[in-house]
Amino acid sequence: MRTNHDIKLGVSMYSYQEAFYLRHLDLEGCLTAIAGAGAEGVEIFGEAMIRDFPFVSDEFLYKWFYMMDNLQLTPVCYEHFSDRTFWRDPNRYLNDDEVFDVSVQYIKTAHKLGCKFIRLSHDGHNGMFIMNDEPAHSVVNAEIMARLLPVCQEYDVMMALEVHAPGHLDDGGNDDFLEAIERTGIPYAGLMLDFSCCLRDDFPNNIKAAVDRGANPDCIELVREYRRKAGAFKTTDDGEIEVDWEEMFAKLKAMGAGPVDMAYANRSKGRISPPKVIKEYASRLCYVHGKTNWTNEDYTSDEMDYPLYFKALQEGGYKGYISTELEGQRILPGTVNEVEQVRRHQKLMRNCLGR
């Protein structure tokens, strides 16, 4: 369903990864599910879904655009996974020139698919937490991205620089990329928010998985309590909430927390991007991943205060797509109905937008 709203809703087909892998859905099935959920935008990842990847055949393109028109969908984003470990030899890493060449092919394919964005795998993906000193963890650095900007301009494809937890929009992890854009004067890359930065609580499957591994449910609940405190924002002007994580760890120790409990706590502690930051950056964002692990039957989420963050994006002047990206199915395979979860999430987001 195509609309003319300032904020449009889409779906990353990464959301159907399990159903696609198990062949419960094919490409047409995924697209039909997206249309059935009421979304209009489509994000595709070629490694799994395009038979001739990294190229795309005329036959595929014919079917692709037929399905887009038939289902009233719009191609939006092409996933970019240009890591340096494409070779079977675990000691053979792509050099910068090879990463550039691979990325150029992604841009050309995105253009052929009608996508205006590629979600770029880049070294600012996790903000300041990326380990650039290890070749396996370095993907597209700022120098490579600068070389790609004229290519993007030629093909009219924007590079979306995804900022994903534990990174944050304001942590400085993308400063060298933003400086490269300003230096070249070619505005064909921009920041992309992933909602993982905004999550304040866990989801049912992850809690169950932790308990199945031996975690103490009381310890899990204590950690969730502190996490919720860190995300207890009330207005779009609220800044970061300080939480005494050391106090939490002291209480866990007093409870006799084991290794599984402590591992859960270490993964859960830390900063949550406040609405104030999202509002400040909103007008500079080019794309948003609506990360979700679980949406309740009543179209609410315990993970994140969706109404507040959507309000922050609107007040900050964001215009563009927010695409559902479901990842909760990976924790306990076979337990999540991906089609239903995407449908619920789309309804949740429409409710936030008053539609």
C-alpha cells in the first residue's frame, strides 16, 4: 500500500529469515506477507534471496518489479554485508580495494532493484565499540566510504550508516564518516538509527533461554528492574538517566548469582539512547530500522516506549522509512511466528503515527 506520508513504514525481509531458510516462505511469500501487514517499503538482502548474487539477472528483475507493482510495494533498501571474510581461507581477508569493488557491485544492484538506500556495513555500526584493529571486524572504513560517494551519486543510491547498540548516535563512533561526507561535499551517505539503541527491557524468549541455561529468575528480574530504570523516560526532552550498575552487581552477588546470571547482567547493563538525542538527530537521519524482538497481542511493546520515541522522531523532523526488523526468532528457533510478529509490529507503529 503506497502512501504520501512523511514517515512511511516498511519491512526488512531479514524479519523472515527463519521462514525463508526453512523454505516455509519464498521471496513472493515474504513480499505477500509484507503487503498483508500493511507496509509499503521493502528491504531485501541479496545473499539469501537473489540467486545470482552479487549480480542480479534480468529474469529476477522482471519478477521483482512485477511483484512490486502487483502488491503495491516500493523497493527501499538493499542490505550490504561486505565483510572481509568472503574467502573460504580463514586467514585471507579482503583488502580495502577489494572491499571497495564488492561495495560498488552492491550499489549497482541496489540501483537495478530500484532501492534508494543500501544499509552499509561500516566500522561505525556499533559506535565506539567496533574493534577496528582486527581485520575480521573491520568492514567499510571512512576512507572506503569516501571513495564510494561518487559511485552512489552516479547511481542515485544513498549509503545508510546504521548505528546499532551498543553504539549510539552521539557517541562519536561515526564522526570520521560524517567528516568524509562534509569533506567531499557529496551528500550520498547519512546516519541510520537502529532501535536496538532504545530498548529498555528484555523479551520472553530471551528470558526463557537464560533460565533454560541455568539463570536464577530472581536475578533476571533484578537486572530487568535496573534496565527499566535506565529507560524510564517521560518526555522527548529527557536526557540520559544515570543508574548505579555497581549497586546492581552487588545485589546479584549477595543473591548468589552464578555465571549465567552475571553474563545476562553484563549484556543488559549500559546506556539507553534518550529521546532527547533521537529528537536532536532526527532530521539528519536518512533511514530507521524498527528493531523488534517481540510485540504483544494488544500491539504494545515492553521492550521500548514506542509512542515516546516516535514522538521524538516526529518532533525532530524525521522524514523517511521506518522498517520492521524482527530478530527475536533467533533465540529459540521454531517458537516465533514471524509473519504474525511483523504484522503486530506494523500495527503498533501505525498506532504510534495515528493511522
